[in-house]
Amino acid sequence: MNLALFDFDGTITFGDTWTPFMRLAVRPARRTFGRLLLAPAYTKYKCGMMPVGAMRESAIRVGLSGERARDVHEVGCQYARETLPAVVRPCATERLAWHKAQDDEVVVVSASLNAYLNPWCADRQIAAVCTTLEERDGILTGKCVGGDCSGDEKVRRVLARYSLSQYDAVYAYGDTPDDRPLLALATHKYYRWQDVS
């Protein structure tokens, strides 16, 4: 059996799914306030002085802290069902089906939020390793369990869950420099759908 590790945004999809979800999940008044509050952090991010993961975590803290987890997850399920199918690359659908036909273990490893990635993956009977919104007594804390699942954190989480030596081969698919640590785990590496093994 092989292990197939897929990045989500830009690899399985045509682009960013995180930002459109946040626009749906964050209440309008919070979005307006959040733009002002996050303006300094966003400027640092655009100037390369702040990692994208830290920017995402700041946006989650401002946009979702104190919200009922159930409400955000309901938005996530709807987003997974109604929006995501239209942005999935046909080549990704084919490749996921190819791995499943071989009985490979397929895992999406992504900074995308569990609120929408978990239901999308569950509908396709594949595993998800992703950024998980922390909740306490049914309320979102504004934090992420273990932080943003990007870069080296993707590798740490994969190695914590999977023993790579148990697989005949490891495939990995990514589309940004942030995915290179994940690709380094693989015997078969695909960057922007080109074989770079």
C-alpha cells in the first residue's frame, strides 16, 4: 500500500479556499472591525515581515473567537457541499480516484480549516490533517489546536500519525514553496502537477 499526501489550496483546488470561507463564517460587523484591527498585521504580511500562518491565526482570533462552534461548523459543511466542488481541479479528482482505486491511503494535509475540510474529505472517504479550530464548551476560543498546519508543521503532523516505513511508496502533491517540506517526505513528488521526483 502507498501513502498519498495532498496539499489542498492551489493543488486540489484552483486557488484559495480559506479566505472565501472566512468571508462567509465571520459576521459582517466583525469583518468591518477586523479589517481595521488587522491592518498593521496585514501590512507586515504583505511586506514579508509576517508568515502567512501567523496572519491566518490573527484573522481567526479576530473573526471567530467567542462564536458558537456549531454555527461555524454548519457554515463549513454548507461551504464544503455547495462551494468547493466548483473549485476542484479535474486533474486532482482523477488523481485522488487513481490512488483510491489502488487502495492507497489518501490524506489531505492543509492549512485549510477543519470546519470545511473535514466534511469535504469525509464525503470522499479520505483523511484530513489540517488546521483545527479550538473550542471550549462549544465556543471557539479564537486559537488553533497546535497552530496553523503549514510548512514544517505539516511534516510534524504527518509523522505523528503515519509511519512512512510501512508504505511501499509515498506520494506528495503541492503547489507552493510552503509545501516543499511535505514533498521532501515523498518518494514520488509532484509540484504544480509536474513530477519533480
